[in-house]
Amino acid sequence: MVNIIKYIEESYEELVHKVTWPTWSELQSTSIVVLVASVLFSLAIFVMDYVFGINAGDALWPGVLGFYYKIIGLLN
């Protein structure tokens, strides 16, 4: 039990006195970078899904895989 109390006290001491927390402007700028990167990454995944036809269903564009599956279906 003594070890747990000592661990909590040392953790608190480190968080309060030794950790350098970002300023509000640093936090905002890094949050914007994360937001932009997330949007770009999700758009890249959307474009790949659209091009390759993943989950196309009855869409007008079956994608590259849709055409491939049609060709394979015609040959079999």
C-alpha cells in the first residue's frame, strides 16, 4: 500500500512541476494540423474506395474491381 501512495505522489509531482504543458496557441495550431491531416487521410481513403469500387453496390461506377469481377464472371 505504501508503494501505491508513493507512486501517486510522485506522479502528481511530475505532472505538476516537471511536465511542460503546451500553451493555448500551440495547442490550437497542433489541433489544426491534426484536423487537416485527418481530413486529407479520409479523402484519400474515399478516393481509393471510389476508384477501386469497394462497397459500390448498384452505383454507376463499379470501380476497377467491379470491371475485373465482370470480366472474370464472363470468362467462367
